[in-house]
Amino acid sequence: MNEELIGRVGRHLRSWVTGRPPLGDTAGPGVATVVLEDPGHLTAVLGSDVVGPRTLVLVPGEQDGEEHASGATVIGYEGSLSEPGDDASVGDVLFLQVQDYSTSPYMSLLGTTLVRVAGETDFETFLADADTAKTEGTFAAFAVSPAVQLADLPALGGREPGDGPGTRLYVNREGDVSISPQGVRLGTAGDSAAALGAEWDRLNSESPADGSVALGAALPEEVRGPAVRQRPWLARYLAALDVQRDLQGHGVTDARVSGFGRRLVPALDAVTDAHDAVDPGAPFLSWTPEKAYVRVPGLDRTFQLGRRAAQITEMLLVHGSVEGVLDQPAQPDTQPDTPPVDRAAVDQVLAFFAAKGVPLVPDTSAVAVTA
């Protein structure tokens, strides 16, 4: 397997696990990724219109990048990509473990690990970890490991608008088709893309809470739906996990994340309806005692800031406007390290990020780019 194909398999596997469309994916006929548990269903899948030139099919056995007449690429794998406690390998190059969420804190991470919510106990543990992170700022150690990827993010409160049968499909040993191993059945191997899409639409219309289909076979919707709706910040939490993993991958450990447990500027803890409270796409401010960082979801760059610039950046993220920052009262007695903010200092921070293509507040068009 050549390096280009290895990279493509990695991107598609990540997409299939999370529900996010693969990076660099182009629109076109066929689902992006199909995973089969039994090679006996391969012929039926390849004979349907769910596959096309953009499709990567992963099937048990020895297949080394064979291209089907449809243009789909067929790759073999060993083991299981769906069963918690199992592991899998692709071409003796990519090796993965599969774990359920509730036992993952007690397992050794020996490499890339796919963590699944496979039932109510897992879901309750996930929620408890999320609540602890939100209120205390402490993230579960395994969840922020660069080796870990949580599965089925839309069902856990993530905002992944591209999820569905156009992005990923799973075919179990009996030939039932869903979007994930814990997902509600959409049809049978060999069904048309239109039929699978129609069932997807029907199920979503009956249960409009985002993500219900991805975990519907493992978790009752009357348990999942209300818990997610009561926590509108879960998408932000899942994005914060990505930020923490990225920082740890660069050797930055024990970083605090603004909005989770506390703020760098303590006065901001009192701000209600903070602008960055629930938006998973808003930039994140993280800090250690020595340094501060800004990470933008979807942008593969991390910016390091001095402490004063970091404080102003956090004010902008929380208030969502320059006016809100300038109107914030100074508290020199209780917070002597946070002096009043002047317009020139705010504009300097905005200009720095504008030059990097990162707007910190909704409208920075009036700010001159001088950095």
C-alpha cells in the first residue's frame, strides 16, 4: 500500500468513525466510506449505486487497493472495526483498537483507539465526564489523548451536518445497513442509494433530534435526546477535546480551556450568555502557567500569545464585540493583573488575527490589518 493510499484510508476511517465527511472529499456519486463485516456482502454492495469513484470500501480479507468498475477502491482489513474490545489492522500498516467508553479509562492506549458509546452505561459515563469538564475544567485523561477518537459525534451532541448515508455506511454480518455499528437499520446490502436516503430522511423526521440514528440501536432516544438537549454546549465540549488532543500532540499538557471550569480573566466568569459558550466553531483560548494558545477548529494552526494579548483575546471571544470589551469594568483591587483595556490594544489583537485569516468577533471589517 503506497503512502498516498495509506493517507486516504486514514482520512476515510476517521470520517467513518466520527460522522464527519473526509478531509479533502469531493462531491460526487456514491457514499464516501463503506465498512463491511462480512465479505459475502461485497458483491451486492459493489453492484448497487451506493458506490462510486469517491468511495472507499473496507472489507475483511486481502484486498490491496483494488479498483472496481464503478471507480470505488476496495481495501482489505483484519479484525473488527466495530466490536469494543477487538482490534483491527489495514494492510499491516494501520493498527487500531476498539474500546467502549466506560472501560477506556482503565485500558492501556497502545495505539490509535476508537472509543464507542455502545450502551446506556457508556453514555452516562460520557455525560459525567462532559459535565465535570464544563464545571471544573478537568477533562478525562484518555479522552484528550492524541491516540483517541470518539465515535458517532453527532449522536453525542456534535454538530456534523454532513453525516448520513452519503458520508458513511456500515454493513453487518447479516447484511443490514446503517451508518454505524450502533445505528438504526436503513436497509439491506444491495439497496439503492435512494432507498437508504429515503429511510434516513424518514427516521430523522420521526426523531428530529440531531444524531438519533447513529446510536439508535444501542441507546434509547428517550435517554439520549433529552440529555443532549439539556446540554447545548456539548458540541463545544467535543471541539475542546480536539483542541486538547492537538496541544498534547505538540507536547503541551495540563492546559486549561477557557469556558471550562474558569476563565483566564476571572471577571469573565460572571458573563452570562458568553459568545463562545456553545459555538463549536469559535476559536478556543487555552493556557498553562507559562504560555497561552489560540486554536481555531477546522484550521490546522495554533497561535501562541503573550499573557496580555491572551486576556484581550478571551474578552473578545466572551463578549463577541469590541464594545463589550471596552465596556467591561476594570477590577484593579481584586484582579491587579488585568488592567483596563484601551481601543488601541484591542485593535492590535484584532489586526494580528485578521492578518492570519481568523476573525475573533463577527464583524472585524473595520479593523485595519497592520500585523
